[in-house]
Amino acid sequence: MKTDDLIKALSADIRPVMPIGRAWWIAAALGAAVAAVVFFIVLGPRTDIAAAVQTVRFPFKFVVTTLLAVTAFGSVRALSRPAPGLRAWSWLLMAPALLGLAVVAEILAVPADQLATRLVGTNLAVCLTFIPLIGIGPLAIFLTALRHGAPTRPVLAGAVAGLAAGGLAATFYAAHCTDDSPLFVATWYTIAVAMLALLGAVLAPRVARW
């Protein structure tokens, strides 16, 4: 085979690759759109949302879940590139730290005999069902975006993609959930988000190989 023919053959096998920055912003938009559609189809906001907004605990849920979604999204973007620095995932400590402070404040402020009731709440099964359900679409989109990068730690990158999807899903779910206690959020929201993180960690090495 002549050199020119070899070059043409190799060129024909090269597929255009979307720039990783653009891929992630498209993934963010699509992930949010998919989560919104699923949320409004299967749940919708709580009926007393206007009154709930006037409290402290209800808006606080959105602060925590949005912070998790934003920091995890920034972290997985960094992890989609080779050799990310420590800051790539250290940002993820912000949301748990804030929620932990809220849990301590509630334990100190609420009578001990009411803590168990606040922990269990009334929507435990709904929370564990619908946060993963809302988040599965965004997770698939984020794992697809990882294919446009070169993650050197795909298991970690997949887990963080699950956290980003979980934070996004939890933000939508929080608008429906009537359990506003930080104890409830710290326990059951965390378990639901962890399901997506585990799924992302399992799937990423298969999906995001490079």
C-alpha cells in the first residue's frame, strides 16, 4: 500500500470527537431537562409549596442538593481529564459538611423524643424510589459525556457522575418531599444518591473506556 493510500485509510477511521468542555455543558442541559420531565410526569411539586418556602428547612434542602449537584458536576468534569488534582473531588466535602452542621443544630434544638420521628419521616420509600428514578437518565447522560474525555480513574469518575446525577435528582425531588428535617435528608437522601453513585462506579469502566 502506498503512503498516501495508508494515510487516507487511517483518516477514514477517525471519528470526530466533540470537545470535552462542550460535551459536559450539553450533558448538563440534557440531564436537567430529562430530570425535570421525569419529575413533573411522575411526581410534581408538593401542594403546600408556597407555605413551605416561608420556612427555613424547606429552602435549606435545595441549598444542600444544589451544592452537591454543582460541586459533583465540576468534579466529574475535572476527573474526565487525565491526572486531575486533589481539588477535583475535594469540593464534594462542602455539601456533606453543611448538612452535617444542620443535623447537629437540629439535634440540639429538637426534643430527643421527636428525633426518631423526624428521622423516619413519612416519605422514606418514596424518597428511595424516586431520587434514583429521576437521576438514572442524567447519570446515563453524564457517563456518555465521560466517553469524550480520558478519565484515568473511571470508577471514581463514575461514582462522582452518580453524585452529580443524584444531586440533580434530589433537587427536583425536594420540591415534592414533605419531610424537611435535616435528619431525614442526611439519611434517606444520602442513601438514594449513593445508589446512583454506586451504579455510576460500576458502569463507568465499561462505558467510559478510552
